[in-house]
Amino acid sequence: MTINEEMDCIIREAVPSDAEGVINLINRTATQTGFMTQGDEGFSLSVAEEAKELDKIYASENNSVIVAVVNGQIIGIASISGSSKPKIRHIGDIGIVIDQPFWGMGLGRMMMTELLEWAESSDVLKRLQLQVQRRNTRARKLYETLGFKLEAILEYGVKDNGEYLDVCQMSKLINL
């Protein structure tokens, strides 16, 4: 199933006024699966602090946050986080989360494609990287089809419900 005309989904760059919706999404999805690094502890920033972060990101050359919005509610977020340190500012760390009721509709691919297009238009980014739990086979397959390569398996990379799980380090080189 793919996103279709029956469900009006808007994918756009996040702006400071999205702060509350972003926090709500992160808190809502934190415990939907064991794939998130966040859990019951919830989001650590206030709405005002998150709005300031989104404002800084919006003006950045190597950071981006996009949101997926359905009926005025943020149901997905994807980001590239780059450093301001000169030696590593060419590296962007990717993160993505989609509210579970919207899984399997092609939204992850659409959001990742949008992020990759943004990154490829950047004059700064050369390397994109991400970490994904080894057991998250759907996400790993998506990343592979988008050109990400497995670099390493991080044994005991995350602990979920008392179980230590492996994490895959993946990357993609761009703008070379």
C-alpha cells in the first residue's frame, strides 16, 4: 500500500511552530516498538527549547528536519544532524521515525528520498550515516535500496527490555 489521494500527506521542512507536534510524535512513538533509542523517559526539551532548535536547524547548511503531516498532525519526522566542528561537519547523522499506524505505506521511503535530495543539494555534506537495529529488517532493506552500505555490526549496541541487541552502522557517500 502506498500513500494515495485518499490520505493527504504533506512532507515539508520543519519550522519552529512545529515544536509541540514534534515532541508529541516523539513521545507517542517512543514506546510503540523496541526500535527507538528513547523510551518511557520522554522528550527532554520543552516546546520553547525545541522551537529554538528547529529555528537553528532551519538556517543550517548541514542540518535538516522534515515532517510528514496528515490532517494537521505530525505523523513522521526525519532528520540529518551535522556538526559545526570543521573536521566533521561533512558528516550527517540520519534519524527517522514514523507513527506506527502509518507504517507500510511508503512514507519512510518518501521521507528518506526527500532527505537525500536535500543532502545532495548541500555543498557541505559528503557522508551520511545511520544506525539501525539489526532486527529491524524492513528499515535495513529500505536503507540498502537507497544506497546505504553496511559498515559494521555493533554488538550489544542497544539494550531493550533487558536484552542486548546488535546495531548496524550504515553509510552512504554523496557529492563526491
